[in-house]
Amino acid sequence: MKSQNSLTIGENIVVGLMLFALFLGAGNIIFPPLLGQLSGDQLVISIIGFLITGVGLPLIAVIAIAKSGGDLQSIASRVHPLFGIIFTVVIYLVIGPLFAIPRTATVSYEIGVLPFLSDSISSEKWPLLLFSILFFAVTVLFALNPTKLVDRIGKILTPILITVIGLLAIKSFITPMGEIGSPIDAYKEAPFFESFLQGYLTMDVLAALVFGIVVIHALKDKGVSDTKVLVRATIMAGVIAAIGLSIVYISLSFIGATSVDAIGIQDNGGSILALSSNILFGSFGSIILALTIASACLTTSIGLVAAASQFFEKLVPSLSYRSFVFIFSGFSALFANVGLTQLINFSVPVLLAIYPLAIVLMLLSFVDRSFNRAPIVYALALVFTSFISIFDGLKAASITFPAVQNILGQLPLYNEGIGWLIPGVTGALIGFIIYKTKNSDSH
């Protein structure tokens, strides 16, 4: 293919929309409405915190991958090759069969099936089990036969989904379901930091570390070979995706904020959207929303199963791509049956533990030329960060160590949920001093 030194505006937009479609999955749909309900009249400051972790950091992650010229494993291997493998495996499991893939089925069920079941049937467990089996049977069918059909579905569904969300948001603004109320729980005291942490649940920073290389491959397929053009085009794609996600998040959070009077406080964003669409547009609106989101989630599921299976096939050559498709889909079908709310609850401790590591790793990749990518800088920054983040995860899982928690409580920003920030910076600085000292001694 002929190489090119620049992309047209149209080509940049196409790649940006592709990245936006990759990001727009189950988590992006269900968390903003719940944030809107719980934050109440603190919505503006809350959405700012959410946009930092839900949009800003994923954008930085995409840029980090572009500038590094490698993939997630190559960046993580700067700490140590073994850490590179382990950390990448953990990320693929989290955005794969442990949480993100099962969540595509539970969100589809919550929005696309549950609202149409009678009360007696909806309280039973078998409808979700049956739906999960069917959902992942279709996932297996398409993941085993990768074609451009999934891409085409995504290109059609993404604009439709945006249109549906836009209509819901406009209708809720013109004829709101109710008044915006008072903040609830943690949003009363620290709405910014609470929503900052809620942004973790989208898993988009973790996904961005994988999606970045997908964008680069797409650009190379278009004939782009110049490194500077690749980086510039990837950044442009990231900006387009970030703008799209911001619009979606703001719209959905407003729908949630104005829904409390009409539907009450719900357990998750899936039920908020399902009930709100019925109020705003009647049963027809519910059906359109259900079909669109279920189809979008299915496309996401197929893509994630394919990506995880491709990665693990390279890691474990003794098992084929086909085997991993069945393993991941089967496990996801079973795990989805814990339900959406429980699935989210299970994911919180894990995300609180590993998200800060991904953030520190990503940020260091921007400045690592200043210390010649010395592993000691990466290692100490991550060790200091992990000591705090792991205890944050344990605390979220109700596993507490009072003596340790009392000590950690003295750290700046610890009670706000980002106590790992100062230790992470400190670890990096100590590592940098050690690197400089060794470097000066060697001359």
C-alpha cells in the first residue's frame, strides 16, 4: 500500500469515530445516569470529576501508546519483562471475561429484556440465565468467524445509539421528568472526588491502553508510515473520541439527574435508562433503546472476546484462538448471572487496586526519556503506588486493617480516594535520584 504523509480531515474523522465506537460500550452507558441521580444539584462539579477519569485519562492513554510506538506489554515491560506479562494479562482479564464482557450481557438484559417481563417472571433467575446463554452463543458465532460484518454493525449502530441518547436528552431537557434534587451519600461531602473514582468503573483507561494500538494498525492500513503522522493522527482520533464521549456522558447524567421524582433512586444506570425512556417516549421509545443498546453491547462483546482470545493465543500457543473464544464466552455467560449490580460491586475493589498503576505507568511513559527508561524509576513509582491502591481495593472489599488504615489516613487526599498520588510521585523521584546517582558514578 502506498504510504502517505498526511490524512484528510475526512479520514481523521473516520478513524476518530472508529475509536469512539470502540470506547462506547456498556460501562459508558450505565454509569453517567446513576451519577446524575446521586449527585443531584452537585451535577456540574460531579461531571467534571467523571470526565477527567472517564475521558481525559483515556485520551492521555491513547496518546501514550502512540508516542511509545508499542503496545501495553511493551510499556509495562519497562518495569520488568515479567511485570509486563503479568500486568497485561490482568488488564485483558479485567476488560475481558472477568468484568467487561459479562457486563455487556447484563446491561443488555437490564435495558433490553427486564422492562418487558412481568413482575413474577422478572424476579426469577432463569430469564437472565437463558438470555446470557443466547447472548454469548451469538458472540461465539461471530467471534469464531471474524468478518467485516461486526465493523459494519458498529458503524450503523453507533450513530443510531447517539441519536437515541440525544433524543432522550433533548426530551428530558424540554419536558423534564422532575426537578434536580439534593446529592446523596458520598456526593454530599465530596462530589468531585466521588465522581472521579466512579470514572474508574468505565474501565476506559485500561481499554485505551489496548485500543491505542488498534488505531495505529488502522492508520497503517491506510498507508500511514511516518511516525510523526501516526502520532498526530492518533491524537486527533483520541480528541474526536473524547468529544463524543463527553457529549454522551453529559447527556446521560442530565437524564439521571432529572429522573428521581419520576422513577426513584435505582440500583444501576441500566434500569434508570430503561424506565426513563418509557416515561419520555412510551413503550416505543423503550423498544428502540432496548434494541439499539443490546446490539451495541453484542458488538462490544464480540470485539472484546476476539481481542482477548488473540492475545492469549499468543501467550499460550498450546491453546487455539477457537478454544479461548469458547472459554471466555462460557465463563462470561456464567458470571453474567450474578446480575449487573453485583457485577459492578465485584469490579470496584479490583479497579481501585489496578487503575492507579495504569495511570502512573501511562504518565511515566511521557517523561521516561529524561531518565533513559531506567526500570528503577518505574519500579519504585509503581511499588509506592500499589501499596496504597491495594489497600484501597481491600477496603472496598470490606477487608480492613485498622492499624494500617489509620496510618494511611494521614496521607494527603487519602480520604478522597487518591492517596496513592503523593507516594507514586515520591517513588518516581527517589528512583530518579538513584538513577542520576548511578549514572554520575559511572562517568
